[in-house]
Amino acid sequence: MSVRRLASRALTVAVVVAAVAWAIVLRPPFLGGETSYVIVSGESMEPTMHNGDLVFAREQETYARGDILVYRVPEGEPGAGVLIIHRVMGGDAATGYILQGDNRENVDPWRPTQADVRGKTEWHIPRVGLLVAFMGTPLGLATLAALIAFVLVVGRGPEQRPATT
């Protein structure tokens, strides 16, 4: 078996394993999963998180002081529906959590309840959100299409010719 064919099979197996792992562990709520993906926008969580970081948040039954939550501004409030990533300073699920950005002097004006919380930040990847946002633009999609076409053309290699005798 050629090195190229072996590498191709290894890559295929890696992609399948990654897809299965994503489907089990990182599936978003609209596909029946528990993981929300959010791109940090702004400076309110610096130095912990920065603009463009990609955040993975998962719902929990309870949240504690110090947890970093992703929540929607409650309905009926100014900014309703906007996603916020801030740290729990107090409160509870029933009466509402008291949250504050690490780079803010005051607590948030909203008191989200359990229904408003999308989840606790499990981990984040610095700056990857910028790439994700770029891929949603026409230029990003065109770049991705060109990259895929390039890999398909280059990956084929020279045409195999039958041996002559």
C-alpha cells in the first residue's frame, strides 16, 4: 500500500472519529445536544477571554459563584435575546443570577433565571471565533471552496497509467 493511500485512509478515519465525537459530546441544542457555541464580542471578560474567542458552554442543573455563564438577556428587558458571557457573583436559579464581566466595575442590570442561561463555560479557544465568523462571509465561503478544490486536484496526484510490456 502506498504512503499516499495510507495517509488518505488515516485522514478518513480521523475525520470519522472526530465527527462521531462531535455528535456525542459537542452537538448543539438545535440538534438535540447540550453544547452552545458563542463567539466573544467585546472586552467585558478580559483578561480571561478576548474578542473573537470561541466559547463552548454546557447546561448544568445549578451554577455557583465564580462560574462563567452564557445567558440571554431576559425577555421584556432592554437588549432582550442578546447573548452575554459573564461571571456569577451571586443569586440563584429561581430569583435570578447576579453576573458581572471580569473587566467591569458594576454588576449586570439583568437577573437571568435558569430558563435564560444557555450554560456554563466549559472551555474556550482563543481567536478561533474570528475564523468562524470569517467563514460565514461570502469571501470566507469562497476561500473554503477554493481550498477544497485545491486539495481535491492536488490530492489526486498524477494519473495512474497501466504498465506496458
